[in-house]
Amino acid sequence: MTLMIKLPEAVERSLRAKAERQRLAPEDLAAHILLDALTDEVFETPEQVIERIKRLPPDPSNIRPATASLKELLENSPIDPDFDVAEWQRQWDLIEQEMKAVSRANREAEGRDF
């Protein structure tokens, strides 16, 4: 089927730019977009999926009442005699330094100064 449509200039520019990035003819990209829009499958955004999940009623089979106080369990958890707090903190400081260096390198590569 041949279909002729008139697009606003901004939409046409956007379609041409996107088609060029995907190495497609604008007409082919428009056909793909129409085909996707007219299929029975609905692809939701992650936000839409989250909202749909939030609206679901709770499933009683997934609810388990507490059998003990979490606070008490954490306060009375076994102590690891081999755990070295100072060594853990030293290693954590190294990890934080590495994360900051990676973030800084990413910002520099993207041309951002903040």
C-alpha cells in the first residue's frame, strides 16, 4: 500500500535524523513506526509497568507475618571474630576513591565540569 502523508517540518527533521542514525530511509523508518503502532503487542515504558504493578492488589500468599523482632535479631546477631573493622574501612575507602575517579573520568569524557 502506498500512503502519502504531510508531516510538520519538525517531525520530518526528527524522522530524517533518526532514520540516518539507524541507516534507514525515512520512509522505511516511518513504515516500521506505523507497523509497531498497529500491532496488537503493547510495549509499556518501565514507568508504566511500575504503575501497573503498584495498582495490583496484595496477594495474601505473598504476605508472611513476622516471627521475631528484626531489631532484636540484628542486635543479637553472631559476632565474626575474624572481621577487622579497620581493614574493612580501608578497603571501603579505596572503593569510594575508585568510584569517584570513574565518575570524574566519565564527566570529563562527556565534557562536563561539575
